[in-house]
Amino acid sequence: MLPEVSTVQALPNHVLQLTFTNGEQKRFDMSPYLHYPVFRKLQNPGFFKLAKVNYGTVTWPGDIDIAPETLYYQGE
């Protein structure tokens, strides 16, 4: 079963510091995703910092979220 995100911290340069329910910690760079229309608001660093955990993944205001599978498998 895929671990869920338990904590998130928005870092400079559109990087997310993630902790998963299995204790693993990873960093995920959102930069390659910011050209997609759904993520364009995240280009604003102040808005990006509004990241929080809901339902086991990272979300932002306005129903913006990213698949937890992407965060886990693409995170470093």
C-alpha cells in the first residue's frame, strides 16, 4: 500500500519537503509542473507556501492538488 503524505513544508524554488506515513522523507521539485494550467498559481512563491496536507496528499487553495503517487515515486 502506498504511504500517504503526513507533513509538508514548502521550501524555496518550488520544492516540497515531504514526510510520509512510513517515516520516509523526500523532496519533490514542483518546477517542471508549473507550466501546466492547473499549477500556474503555484508560480507565485506566496501561494506556493500555502501547501498543506489533506487526504494523504499535498493541496493548495482552489482545489489544487497533486497525486500522492507522483510525490512518492518521483520524490528524492
